[in-house]
Amino acid sequence: MTRGGRNALNPLSNLQGTGDIATSAGQLAAFVTKVLTATGARKVDLVGHSQGGMMPRYYINVLGGAKKVATLVGLAPSNYGTTLDGLTALGQQLGLLDPVNKFLSTTCAACVEQEQGSAFLQSLNATPTVPGVNYTVIETTGDEVVTPYTNAFLPSAPNVTNITLQNQCSMDKSDHLEIANDPVAMADMLNALDPAHPVRVPCLVVLPVFGPVGPVPPF
């Protein structure tokens, strides 16, 4: 499962995923090469949450990953960035966004790169998907980080599946963090990775932050 790359300023820090996204994709490329060499497999499947669901697309598009990735599953990925509930637009109107971004670029380059409309995302999304790779995006309407939540989704294509959890189960109230532990989302993930052996997608109460209420049915 992919996450953002290391903190460029301190690789040993507990706070990771703040460095330049292209650098993170390079780390992923090196790891995939190790996995393929060790296993003898031709391709890998990738599952990523948030930045980790978007960043592999740079690896696929730019760093040769298209030949090495069979399926990419993104859980609440920041594919088209975030408005931070409109704060970026407000900051732009107030003339504060540029100085804030200038500061952030030295401490959290990935934060700036994941703003809706950033130069990084405009370049990446010039080619949203590539043939030969299957893409599944799993998102919740309760996402408070990727806003609007529809920014997670990729453009419609034969190799793209966009899933809104609440269209399957209205009781699922998972948020950006909880989606990575949501049984409904996990069933969708398993089905994306192994469509020849589908599992039943459950419907149960899932709370933001706290997760499922009651027993979770086995897959």
C-alpha cells in the first residue's frame, strides 16, 4: 500500500509524505523494481490512500510504471487536488495564498502540489490515465481533506472505475482517514484487485474516525 514519500528534510521523522511528490514516485519506482526482481512477477498491483493514491500515477506516467503496474486502487486519492473546503480560493482572493505557498514549499512541498489547480496536478492530469493499467477510485462523500470529494475521481474511461461508497451503503459515513479501515471500501478494493473472485460488499454503519459499529461480516 503506497503512501506519500519521505520527509525530504528529515527521512527519519514520524511526519512523512511532505516531500516533493516526484521524488516520492521515484522511491516507489525503486521499491517496485525490488519487488519484481525478488518475486519474478511481471507486474504489481498498487493500493494507495490519499496522496498515496495519486502519487503512483506520476510513476506510471513519467517513470516507466505503465509497463509494471496492472492495477492501481486509490482510497480517497488527491487526483485533482483539494480546495481545503474553499480556503485556497479565499486565500487567493485575500492575496495570502502565494506567500503561504512560498513558505510551505520549503516545509511541505507535497501540500502545495496537492492544491487544486497546482502546476504539478495540471501537468499530471494532462494524461489522467494510460492504457493497460486498471484504475479504481474509492471515495466517500464525507471526505474533509480532498474537497470537493469528487476531485478524487478520474475521468470516465474503459479502464476506470469510480466508486462512491454512499451509493452502495447510505449508512457508511466514513471520512478521509477512516476510509482506509472501512469494510465497505475494503471489499471494493478486493474486488478491484481480484475481479475473478468477487466478494460481497457489505453495508453497515461506519462512523468517521471511529470506524464500523458492531461486528464486521467476513469477506
